[in-house]
Amino acid sequence: MASRSDDNDIVRVDFAFKRELAQKIEGNLANFCYQCGACVGDCPATRYSPAFNPREIMLKVLYGLEAELLGPDSVLWQCTNCYGCHERCPQEVKPVEVIISLKNMLADRGLAPPAADKVIQTFMGNGRTVPDNPAIDKQRAKFGLPPLRPVPMDEILVLLEPEIEEAGGS
Amino acid sequence: MTRYAFFPGCLIPARHPAMEFAIRSTLPKLGIEIVDLDGASCCPDPIYFKSKDKLSWLTVAARNLTLAEDLGLDIFTNCSGCTATLSETYHLLQDEELRDRVNHRLARIGREYRGTSRVRHIATLVRDEVGYEKVRESVERPLEGLRVAIHYGCHLLKPSRVMQVDNPDDPQVLERLIEALGATPVRHRNWYLCCGKACDGEEIPNQMMHDLLTTVHQEKADVLGMICPTCFGQFDHGQMKIAKLFDEDFHTPPIYYFQLLAFAQGVPYEKLGFERQRFKPTALQRYEEVAAK
């Protein structure tokens, strides 16, 4: 695990963390970050919460400071997913996508927030993010709309089974 | 009539059927034939589902795209979230290695993603395939004098390299679509701000919505026009919450663009489901009174 060592305050790069992140889709993009801060000025989360700063998050990723990124109640969930940083980054780092890769690592560690678990749970039940409710089709009928179309959950659940035959994560 | 596969997503068909009704009522008048997709699931959700497992997210999204590929049709969406998921999937799966990984999973159910169906948000579909002039011609009661504040939301525009919709720093599409109805679009000062729905927690979204609603109200607009059902929720129930929390008189009714279009095309006010909104766009009723005279 990466850390600032106690004796002389030197930051040591945690390559194991960085390799794990690189396994995630678009997880390795932070390597191209040159810390210009273009992502910060346009970040609505930074505007309202100084604790959230995409440039600092990218710096921590470059060092592999796992303890500061992947704890419970991680600051990463404050990202508004507005994609402003993706738009601004001159290096095409896509900070929001790096943050999403980090969130995938949080989820692997069982540290996703309840809101995320709720969405997945609902989806696993009916293939939608809105729970089933007889009132839905009644409302639809008022507008002359047919009932919601069924989702073939057998297909969906097969797709979501983990890949045992393959090495590496998502 | 040009045929397009309709990807309705979850929120509009389940929570806002009035919006779906409006889409099904307006598009045929613009020469677009809606083809329903059998077996479509949630897009899936570009926030939490993607945060949990991006590969599964891509796989489920790719499966949805194959449904349109089977029909040989391009796909249109009515929700910015669905647009984000499906557009990004289309974009990312141009990478052969990633496409192979996803197709490896899709093979479990005998499907293959080929990348042959383009994805478009309904607003861009109307702009590019119908054109503003034909929208204008379809209007039966021009909404002259109606001031419509604009909320673009984030995922219609950004990331622009993926979405390929409009310039995110100075977008035009919603303004032009509003003008085609005879109404006056109003760009309030915080027009670019995010609705905050995808942010976990209360503090950031509450402050952000407060700032957004403040500049919306400075413009004294009749309604707030938008094209995303998630943003809509933030501006309907959410607006009430923020008004109470900050003790402010925020009350601009949000309206989904295609309901406004349906109304301008002559669909009666009471058929458009506005009674279910916290803030009802009653300013529209004066156009019915004019027509009745």
C-alpha cells in the first residue's frame, strides 16, 4: 500500500495500486495528467465542496495513494458526473472516467454507497432502475400507452455473471 | 416517414408517461416513424451502474444496441442519461480489444455487437433529420410571448467528443427548438450548471440547485424547458425542496420540451399530464383561451 513514510515524509509510488487501476476500463489515463488544473475551474463539485478537487485526485492516483482515495465515505462520490473535466482536459485524461474506475475499485472492496447498491438491486429484479409497481401501467393506460414491455431477465443475468475464465477485473 | 428505433429507458415510461405520450404524438407529425424495441432493458444507468462495474455496464448497453442493429435501424433516446450510456458505448466499442471483451460476454446469449446503429437524442434527431423549419410548420398555436428558460443538463452535451451534439460552451439546439414554437428562449446566467442529481450527498446538489434556481428566477421566465427526465425531477419536486430549505419563493414550472411541442401542435393542455407536476405550466393556458376566442 502506498504511503507517506513515517520517518522522512517521502511519498512512495504504489505500483500495485496503479496496476489494479490500469486493469479498469480507461483506468490508466491519469498517467498523462500534467497537473495543469484545467479540470478544477469547471468543476461544480469543487465550487461547492473544497474537499473535492479533480487535480488533487489525479495527483493521488499518480502516486497511488490508495488510503486517501479508497476509504469508506470516499470523497469520490461527490463527483457530479457533469463531464466538464472530460471536456476541458488538454491531455484527454478524462478525470471523470478515472474517478469512475476508482469507484469500480471501491465497489470491488464493498465500499459503494447505498444509492449504488439500490440501483443495482432494482435492476437485477426487473431490468429497470424504477421498481415494479402496478400503478405504473395504470398511469400509462391513462395516456393510451401499452403496459411496460417485459425485460428478458434470463439474458441479462447471464450477461452479468463474472468472468471466471478470464484473468483481470473489469 | 423515416423509421427510427425508440429506446425509451426507465424514467420516462415508468415515471413520466406524459412525456412518452407527447413523443408519440409529436414525432409522426414531423415525419418520423417510431419503431418499438422488444426486450430493451435499462440503458443501464450511467452513474451508479457504471460506478459499480463498467464492463457489465458496457455489456448490457451493447445488448440494447444490438436490438436496434437486428432491425437495421438507428436508435433515438428521450433521456440524457440513456443518451450518455448508449453514445459512450458506441464510442468505446470502436476499440477492437474492448469490443472483443464485450462480445465475449454477449456470446453467452448468442448476440454480437457490430456497431451499425447510431445513437441520437431525440432533440438532435429533430434538429438534424426534421429541421427547425418543419417543426415551425407543424405548430398550430405559436407560443408568442412565452418566456422559456433553458436547462441543457450535462449529458446531452458533454463529453462533446463522444456526444457530438453541440458546442457545450455555447449550445444552440434547445434555443432554436424553442424558437420554432414561437416562444422566446431565455439563457439565465447559471445555465451551464448541473442539476446535481448524480452527486451522492445533499450539500453540493442543494447549493448548486439554489444557485441555478436563483438565476432562473431573475429572468422571470414562464417555464423552464429541458430534455432530460432526471433534471426534470430535480426541478419539480426538487425545486419545492430547495425553496423550503432556503426559504425562497422558487416556482418556475419545468417542462419537457416534447410536451411543449405537443401543446404547440394543438394537443389540449389537460391531455398532457401537467396535473401531476408540483409546478404546473399554467402560463400555457392563455394560448388555449386565445384559440377558443
